[in-house]
Amino acid sequence: VQLQASGGGSVQAGDSLRLSCVGSGRALSDYRVGWSRQAPGKEREFVAAIRGGGGSTAYADSVKGRFTMSRDRAKNTVFLQMNSLESADTGVYYCATMTYFRLVSGTLWVDDVESWGQGTQATVSA
């Protein structure tokens, strides 16, 4: 499946953004899909993921309660609604499909990333 991410932008702290990840070639609902981000000078981290089928979600502690991931099957799209943004949320956001993910002590661990979308930049000013 090919992934196309969009929706980033420049906002003020406290504002919201909604990122979209559109799949093509296969039904995205068949996959576990996650969002990762890479801040300047930091390693890439996964912040949210959604399972296929029933679509249960998991969030890293850094975004829990502020970010919400959802699917629109008809549009073959997953979304990341980001509310109450903080300057620490600044980074390039990537969507990806993977074979497995798990939440351990507030950190989202992902195995076997299959496909990456291109990044979309989110910049949050204090």
C-alpha cells in the first residue's frame, strides 16, 4: 500500500491540526497504521497507532489525551487529530503501516514497518 500524508502547518501553542494519511493500492483498514514524528536533533518516535478491523488505538504518553487517531474506510484514510499542541510537538510527522505494535510503559513500540508515507511538517510556536 502507498501512503500519502498531509495536513501539517504552522500554528500557535494550544491550537489544533488534523493530519491525514491516504492509502492507495490496498484497503488501509486491512493494516495497522501508526503516526511517528521526528523532531530536530531527535530520534523518530511513534506517537499513535490504530489496529485493523475494529480499530483500537494506542498512544504514547507524550500525546495521550491530546491526540486522537481515527479511520474513514470510505476515504481509505486515517487521521491524527492533534489538540492542545505544544512546542514539543514540532516535527515531521510520518504515517506508516506495520505488522505489530505494543504500548510499554507509555512508549509505543513498532515492529516491521512495511510502508512509509512522506513526511508532513508541523511547527508549533510557543
